[in-house]
Amino acid sequence: MHVLMVMAGGLALLGLFVLFGWLWGASAAGMALAAKVFVPVWLLVAGVNMWVGVTYAGYSARAEFPILLLVFAVPAFVAGIAVWQLARS
């Protein structure tokens, strides 16, 4: 359940990034740039989530790494689709 909540938070953060890209750039290019900027920020957030799982929840890094990949990959994939769609328009 925690994994789904973190991924939903990532998708919400992506939406926020794209919204601010639209507000600041007022174009599809601004929104695409915001989605591109989201990916490294999300990698940092997913890494912090893994660190918390290892440090405080007592999981091993080996057990948390596949979760990190899943938590990072889903919102990053959606961001990639957003960049692709926004670059086309």
C-alpha cells in the first residue's frame, strides 16, 4: 500500500511540475521542460524513500532496491510520455 501511495504522490508531483511549467512558460515547451526537470527530482525523492526504508523501517538495501526501481519507474515513464506528447504539439 505504501508503494502505491508513493507512486501516486509522484504522479501528483509530476502534475504539479507540469502545471507550473504551463504557468511559467505558457506553452507546451514549458510543460515539457518541467516534465524533464521532474525526473531527476523524482529520482532524489525515491532515493530518500529508499533511505528511510533502510534506515528506519529496518529493510535491507537489497530488499528495498526493487521497490526503488518500481517507485521511480512508473512516474518517470509517465513523465516520458508527457514529454513525448507535449513535444509533438
